[in-house]
Amino acid sequence: MHNLQDLRNQIDELDTELLHMLQKRIALMKEVGETKKNLQQPIRDEQRERQQLANLEQQARALQIPEILVINIWKLFFELSEEIEK
């Protein structure tokens, strides 16, 4: 059996890693926004969003992650992307 504090420390480390990954994702969102502006493309690409969600739901099932969690997180990403890319 693991020590509770050890488990919490592992979670804390993962949280920090997740924050760093989020920082990278947001930076990429900004680059995508600039590229879309240069190419005069619309901010939202609903077809891509639907494809991404379907792909991510499939991956979530394979990894035994609740699909609703993945859907909600990525819908937030899509909303945030719209704000960042403007």
C-alpha cells in the first residue's frame, strides 16, 4: 500500500506538468490565431472541432477516461481558442 502523502505528492507533480502543457497549448493557440489571420481564415472550424472531439472520445474510451470529462475540457479549449485567436 502507498503512503497517502506520497500519492498526493505524485498528484501535485502531475498537476504541475499539466499546467506546463496547458501553457504550451495556449501558446500554440496564439500561433494558430495569427496564422488564421494571415490566411484570412475564420476563427472557428466546427468541422475540425467535431473531428477532434470524436477522436478524443475514442482515445478516452481506450484509456478508460470518462468521456464527459474529455468532452467538457476540450469544449472549454475551443471556447478559449476563440477568445485567444481573435
